[in-house]
Amino acid sequence: ELKVEQNPLFLSMQEGKNYTIYCNYSTTSDRLYWYRQDPGKSLESLFVLLSNGAVKQEGRLMASLDTKARLSTLHITAAVHDLSATYFCAVGRMNRDDKIIFGKGTRLHILP
Amino acid sequence: DVKVTQSSRYLVKRTGEKVFLECVQDMDHENMFWYRQDPGLGLRLIYFSYDVKMKEKGDIPEGYSVSREKKERFSLILESASTNQTSMYLCASRLEGAGRETQYFGPGTRLLVL
């Protein structure tokens, strides 16, 4: 059974600091997703990672994937208040009839 | 621009009522999904569909059914609503094939069952 664990679940940090959110998953997967959710809103796709060693960056966010360790990280560089949100990772497989399973999310609060 | 729409943003129903949640996507996506989101539990997959008339159970299908008669529309049905089905329901769709893996979400339906 595919399980996805994120940590930490809550994170409060100062502006300007760096931090990393971790996403571990339990079985072989072809694709790893990162999403952002603002309060009361739906989910916005940030990154899709498809291969071992994949790294993608957008602004102050960088995501990486290690399929051997079954681990993805979302790194935040020099955090700003606008990045406050809940971040979800999700894991799926290439088979068209396979499901996508989400972690519980990391609630990130960036203090000015 | 991909668009996933859900029939209602907010819904209030009574225990025992039959509830229909509709989801429509306009980009000819093969895969569609229904999730519920609850505080502290993240998103949990209820059902998904990878083709018309095809459906697969997710992790929490009990108390729900789905219908996919047309490619663009995926309906979630609560046969007899109960208070523990009060939740935010999110629909998503996704293309298949290399380079088209992104999953797009609708705005969500917040359902309250009294």
C-alpha cells in the first residue's frame, strides 16, 4: 500500500531563513508532485518530478527527488511572508489506472 | 488554460439526503479524481476514473459512489448523507502521457451535513 509522509506538519519560521520540507513514500513511484494551498482556496500545482535526481526551481522554492531513498524535498530559500501556505506532496505511478496519494501537508507560517 | 469546475462552492444538506457533487473539466483529460480534505488528515482519495464508465476505489470509498458517463464530467454521489461526510470535497483531472502529468484541481465544494 502506498503511503506518503511529510514532515514537519507545522513550521513557523522567520523571514530570510532557509528551511526544508521532507516527503517520504513507501513504494516505487514514477512521479512526485508538490502543491501549494492558501487558506480557503484549492490546490495549485508547483512541481512534478519524474526521475531520480530531478531538481526543479521556481523563485525561492526548489524541489528534488531521490527515488532510491523514496524521498523528495522542498527547499525554501530566504523565506518571505508570501510563501506562507500549506504545502502538499503527492505520489503516483505512470500506469493510467493508478491513484495519486497525498501527504497530510505542511502548514508553513513565515513571520515578518 | 485548463479549467476544472465544481457545481457548488457551498452546500448544506440534511442527514439521509442524496447528494450529487458535479465536476467538469474542459481539456479532454482522461483521469479524474475525487478527494475529501479534512483538518489534520490532508487529502484522501475517494474514487478516481481513468476513462468513461471506468471507476476505481480510492482509500475511503465507503458511503460514496461515482458516475462517469461522459469524459468531461465526473460525479460524486452520497447515497444517504451523514454528518461525518461534512468536509471539503475537491475534484481533480489529469492528462496521461509524457510531459502532461500535472493534476489540476477545481475550487472545491464545502459540504455541511446537518
